[in-house]
Amino acid sequence: MCRLKDCEESNRRRRWGIMGLKTAAFGGDRLEKLRNSGVVSRSRMKLWIIRATTSILLWTCLVQLTALSETRGLRVLKGWPSCFSQESSAVALDGQSNLVRVLPPKRVYKNNGYLMVSCNGGLNQMRAAICDMVAIARYLNVTLVVPELDKTSFWNDPSEFQDIFDVDHFITSLRDEVRILKELPPRVKRRVELGIIYTMAPVSWSDISYYHNQILPLIQKYKVVHLNRTDARLANNDQPMDIQRLRCRVNFNALRFTPQIEELGRKVVKILRQNGPFIVLHLRYEMDMLAFSGCTQGCGADEVEELTEMRYAYPWWKEKVIDSDMKRKEGLCPLTPEETALTLRALDIDRNIQIYIAAGEIYRGERRLSSLRASYPNLVRKETLLESSDLRYFQNHSSQMAALDYLVSLESDIFVPTYDGNMAKVVEGHRRHLGYKKTVLLDRRLLVELIDKYNSGSLNWDEFSTAVKDSHAQRMGNPTKRLVIPDRPKEEDYFYANPWECLQMQNEDEPQQVSSI
């Protein structure tokens, strides 16, 4: 009996032992599996981290490439949209396709020093000056600091360069020609703060050799030279071809307005285009223009007195005593709104066409515009086409408002300036660059003579109209070369009104390089 119990106990222990061994074996396999799964999980985690890191790096590179390519360089990638690139502006204004650009290679050269410039005058006078200063800096192998804009002239506009122009595009698009900095390097800046700088106004209408012989030695001596006047400081003619072409490259490509200004310009053009073709009339009949020029045709005695007082209030307006009638007969006065209406009618301009007035506030406003509006009822201005909220940030910034008019002027079917000021000239040259778009270059001296004869009854309407049309048939911005008058640069044709040296190379892909001294 006992032996039987012992056998049963022995069997029970053997079964538990076997079960224990099986349980132990099962626990060991599970532990091994858990260990293996932990290794796999860590491997998968590492792989996931590598993939995530690679994706982030690739995405960062893509974003950087897109940001850089929106504004600069040679055309290599097609079809990437860019809201504010020059090419997308062309889509809205010129109907061309989007193109993305990359940076041109930097030009490497020994830096001879730093050139600082303070521009003077209105927007388009400063625009031309900036083009000149870039060409000069390139020729002298110096570093140009982003130009300072005029804030003390009649317009009293506080805008900085970057408020009007796309400063990053300006710098990078010219990096294969000249080094441009937003400000002086700290070490050089300290020298300037200590007064170690040479400030001067260069001689007007100077040849590029003047800058080589007179300005470059000063830059090498002082390291920094500041030019405090920049208007018409480089001659129109007889300059190296590469200098002339660089002036054009800056004007037509590097000086792009800010995205905000370009976007608003596209909006104005779109509104105008919805109603058909349009003319831009650059009607120079603002109070400051009349006071400066002394032209008072059609003004009352009190208005003449007001304009004269204003002229004497600005000491930098050198000419004080002016014979208005004589100046008008010589063709040196802007056309009045009344004279402009007669001229447009004589040229058979459709009375129903839209006329966009690109100008500041017209002197005596609606009273002086009444005859023009009677002849052409579809007169519009940016203030009448846009909401006040659109122009909120442009108010009291005359240069930014002028930039908006500039963009609309480029896109008009016909551009008619009533005076050959800086905007009229620069827009004329830019429209030539865009394919000789029609620009009516009014012969004011002949026109006032014909208008006086018509008003006095010496000419009937048909005779007057025929004479006006015949005299302007070849004054529509046609291809021609500039008139050169040696020793009288103020009287010859302005470079930026007809940069024919650049118009010959419109179809060339590669930019011209400027020779160094």
C-alpha cells in the first residue's frame, strides 16, 4: 500500500517537474522573443528617425531654393509659381509665363573701397542716378552701399530704399557685376562715425574717366567716399558700351518695386483693362511744377502771386524772376489742361477712351480740369479706381505713389506726357525697351503756336488738326538715335529717354560684362 502511494507521489512529482520544465522553457522563449522584438523596435525607431531627419533636410533645402529662385539669376526652372517675382508680374502685366530664377555667380574682385551715395530729387531722378552709381561702382571696382533716398526735397517723402524697391533683388541680381551692401561693415562704419570719410558732389555730366582720375584716388585714400548729389552726374554719350548697357540692366531688371507696389499696380491695370484700352496722361500741372517753372498760363492774379511766393520760399530753386509768356513760347512750359484737351482732340483720340491721369494733385483741381473732362469724360486716377484702404499705406509717400503711376504708365496703350520731366523721359525709354510702345512726344513749342493761332481764328479746326497730326507723325517713340550736342549736355537727348545702345541687344540672353579699369 505504501509502495503504491510512493509510486503515485513519484509520478505526480515527475508530471509537475515536466510541467515546470515546460513552463520554464516557455518563459525563456518568450523572454528571448521579447528581447528580439526590442531590438527590432529600436532598429525601426532608428530608421524612422533617419527618414524623418532626411525629409526635414530635403524640405528645408527645397524651401530655401524656392525662396532664392523667386528673385534672382538665370532662368533654369520652369513652372514654379511665385506671387511677387518679376516673372509673375510679367504674367499680370505682360502675359508671359512664370519662370523661377537662381542666383548668378558672384564676381570676385579686389575691393578698392566703399562708395556711399545720397540721391536727390524725385523718384525717377533718383532712379536714373542709382543706375549711374551702380555703373560707376562697377567700373571703379568698389563696394556700393545701398543708396540713400532724398527725404528733404519739396515732397518730403520719408521712404527708404527698401520701401520702394525690392532691395534683396537689387543686391543679388547684380552680384555678378558689383558688390552691394545694405550697410558698411562694422570696422568701416566706425571709421565713418569718427569722421574718416570724404564727402563731395561730383561734377555734372562727367565722363567715366573723371571718376577714374578724380574719385578713385579719393576712395583709395579715405576708404569711404560719400557722393551727396547724384542727379545727372554721368554723361549721356561717348561712354563705353558696357557701361551704357549696365545702366540699362540696372534700370530694366535690378530696380524692381516692392511686392506691395507691384501688386497694386497689377490691380489698377486689371481694372482699366476690364473697360478696354487706356491712355496714361502724365499731366504735369501740380502746384510745385508751376511754381518751379514759373509757368502761369491761364492763372488768375491771385494764383500767380501764390505760385511766385512758393518759388521764393525754396532757396534751392535758383531761378526766381521768370517771364511766363516767353518761356511758354519757347516750349519750356508744361501744357495746361485746356491745351492738352485741344491737342488730344486734334490727334483724333477717341473721346470715349479711358484716360488715366498719372500725376499729383492738379493745381486748382476740377476748375482747371473741366475743359479736359468735357472733351474726355472717362478721366480716372488711382484714387478713383482704388479703395481708400488700398492706398492707406501710400498716403504722404509721394515716391511710392509715383512708383504706382510708373507701373501703370508702362502698361498703357498710349503714353502722353505734357512735359519732358524725369518721369516722362524714364518711362519713354522703358517703353522703348518693352518694344517701342507708343509714346506721343509732344512738340510744345509748335503746339502753343498752333493753339494760339486756332484760338485767335487764324486757323480753322481742320487746319489746326491736320498741322498737329502731321507734326507728330514721327514723334511716337519710334526707333532712333539720341541727338548729341557737344558741350551742351542739358540740351541733348537724355540717355534714359532713348538708351538705343541697349535696345540693340534686347534678344541677347547673356548680360554684358563691364570692363574694369
